[in-house]
Amino acid sequence: MEITLQTKLTLCPLNIQLDQKNYIVEDVASGEFYEMPQICVDAIQLMEKGLSLGEIEEKLKTTYQEEEVDILDFANQLIELDLVKEIDGEIIHKNRHIEKKEGFLWISPKVGQFFFNRFMLNGYGVLLILNVFLFIFQPHLFPSYKDFFVFDVMNLNILVWLMITFCTVIIHEFGHVLAARGYDLPTKMGIGHRLFFVVFETDLSKAWSLRKNQRYVLYLAGMCFDQVILFCVLIAQLFFPNEKILAVIVLDIFIRTLFQFCFYMKTDLYYVVENWSGCYNLMENGKQWLSKWLPIMKQVEKTEIFKEEEKMVKLYALFYITGVTITCTLFIFYYIPQMIFTLKKTIPHLFLFNNSIYFWDALLIVMQLLIFISLLFYSLVKKRKEISQTNIVHEK
């Protein structure tokens, strides 16, 4: 349906709230969120008053004399986003996606508010400081790569690690869930990946319906629960210094906390920085800026970087490099030593060719290593082909 300056639009129900620099517009029916500048919000409010597009354009040109105003283009964008209900009184018949409010609604908001109120948030901060002091003044509590090895049978160590990681990650994610429920927001858990690690993740997209300061609670909730576990386990280690399972838990939470600083992934702390900066394409813009200096990132899709965001984008590039450095450090001091230690312990048993548990343990370790290397090689080859195809398209 063609629209003209005489056209009047009726929009779908929208929630609009002021953010740092722009506004967050929520489509109530679908639950989708859009960032829009003041001029767009003014246009929407004038549409809701029943003005024609021509009348709206005249008012906007008077108010925003230094900006180019194209109300027809904006109106077409609203139609493409499925935010228009009627055009000149005629209903647009579209199969709109109506979001179902589901996801841990059985948890009362009061439960979330119990765990995430001002008093408890200060308490989590105190625990963080206490944990740091425990590591400083009790250096024997600091995790070592050898803490991974509880048993002589390596596959048992892997099984224990997986079980502990599963439990601590669930508790971490449930922190996000309770924080969301504290604001009476629906949420859900899913499975995703960071690099080649499979992870649980909580959908916090509804955080956009909150004010800026409230979003921090949702993003940091998982790490708050991590600090509780870490503090309890560190205290337990003081009384039971030879309990190896406790050391595994400390190692697990310590490594996961360091990974939060790997800003080349969208970690909890990445969203904190993004929320603080108000640059909601921070990763995409940061990679684009880095691609000027790092040829390996030339395939990054181009996005628009606004002048007021340039300083933050350059700062994120520093965070990005820091995150890569942290990852390399973890591999150097934890993952690679663990792998070397595992192979030293298992490979000799592989050549005994007996029916002992250590022989089968060594065989399983080698098989897992070969599978991992094969998958990694396949991933690298696939990525290289994608980059080559992208470069061919750009050359054309």
C-alpha cells in the first residue's frame, strides 16, 4: 500500500522510555526493542495524535532545522518493522508474532527482590572484596592447574569437572533468572557457545524495558552468586585444606570469572560496559575499527559509527585485545599445563596393552584429544573458506 504526505498512520501499542542518548521503543505485542533518536520519537507521538505525515514533516522541519527530515522514509521503516496497525483507517493484515509471556513466571517477584535488593547487592560487593583478600593473605587458596586432578584416572577428573561446572553454571544462570523475576520480567534459559565451549545462557532481552541502572542488576546477578559460592568454598578450604573437590570448585569459578573479562565475547561484563557506554553495537563497531589494523578481521560486517561513540569504540578495542590476552594467559598457565600433565600420566599406560583401568583411561583420553583436534581443524578450514568466499564477493 503506497503512502503519501496525506496518509495517517495508526501504530501498534508501543512503550517508549528515555535511555542515555536516545530512546528505547518496545513493541508491546512482539516484545522487540528498537533504539530511536528524539526526532523519531517526536514523529511517533505526532502520529498518535492523528496528524498526517505531511503535517508531521512540517512540524519536524521547524523543530529540527539542521537535520534532514524524510517522514515518508521513516513511515516505510515503521511498516517494515511491523509497527503500523492501520493506514488511513485500513487495518494491515499481517501475521504478527505475538510474544507469549512465559519463562519462570512461577517464581514470585518477591523471591527475586529478596536476593537482589540494595542490602543484598552491597553484601555481594563485600563478598567480592573478602574473596580478593583471602587470595592475597592466604595464597595457598589461589587455584593451580593441578587442582583439576582429583583422581589418578583422568576421565574421572573430567567427569568431576563437568559435574561441578554444570552445578555452578546453573546457579550462576539462576542468579540472572531471579534478578529478572525481581523486576517481574519473564526469562528463559538456553544453550549457546563461547568459542568452542558449550554454555548455558539466560535470555535477558527484556532488560531493555528497565532503566539503565536497573539493567546492571540483571547483568551482574550471575557473578554475584559466583561470589557467594566462592566465599563459602574458600572458608571451607581453611578448615578442610586437603579436600580436593573444594579446590576444583575454586578453580572453576576463578576461570569463569576471568572469562567474563574476555570482551571479544558477549559476556556479562561486556553487557555492563555496553550499558554504561550507551553504545549498543559496541562489539560490532569495535571489530570494524580493529579491522583497519588487523587484516584477519577484514570480513567484519560494516556498521555506522557515530562521532560521539568513536572514543568508546577505541576503548573497547583495547578491552578486546585485553580479553584475547587473558584467554592466552589461561591457556598458558592452566589449559596447556593440564593437557601436558594429563598426557604424561596417561600415554605410558597406552603402551602396556593390558586390560587395566589405566590403559582404557589412556585410550579414551587420546580419542577425545583426536576428536577435539579434528573438530578444531574442521572449524578453522571452514572459517578460512568463508573468509575466502567473502573476499571474492567483495572483489566482484
